[in-house]
Amino acid sequence: MPFVKVNIQEEINKLKEESPEFRKAWDEKEQEKRYINNMCELLMEDYGISRDTAMAAINHSGLLESLKISPELTAHIPDEAWAKTIWEGYMK
């Protein structure tokens, strides 16, 4: 049985065109992902830590749960103060 090649991005785009609910959910998750990646980069730069350690600190901080409860938080740009709070909380 041959393998079938699927272009994931095309399939996602098709779903986004067909379903406004899917498009809304996808766009919200993309915004959340960018926010988390920005926070991760900030932690890596400020504290010279690996991506894995930065993600562990973010997971430990409760930030992900906060974003699930209040997705509008992603409208705020992560800053040094947030990074410091997350890192200090992780190091306790």
C-alpha cells in the first residue's frame, strides 16, 4: 500500500475557508503560540537558558493556564518584568 502525501498547510487553509469556527480557533491558537514563543525567547536572552528550560519555567508559572482562561492576555507584549516574575517563580 503506497503512502499518500498530504500538504498539511493546504488542508488547514481549506478547513479555515470552509469553517468560520475553525478559522477563529486556529487564529486564537496561533496568537497564543506566538506569545509563548516571544516569552520563551525573552527568557532565553535575559537568563542565558535553553529553550527547554524556558518552556519549563513558563509551564511552571501558570502562564499557559492564564492564557486559556483569558486569551486576551496575548494582546500584551511579553516584557522584562513578566520574564523576571516567571523566572524567579521557577527558581524557588
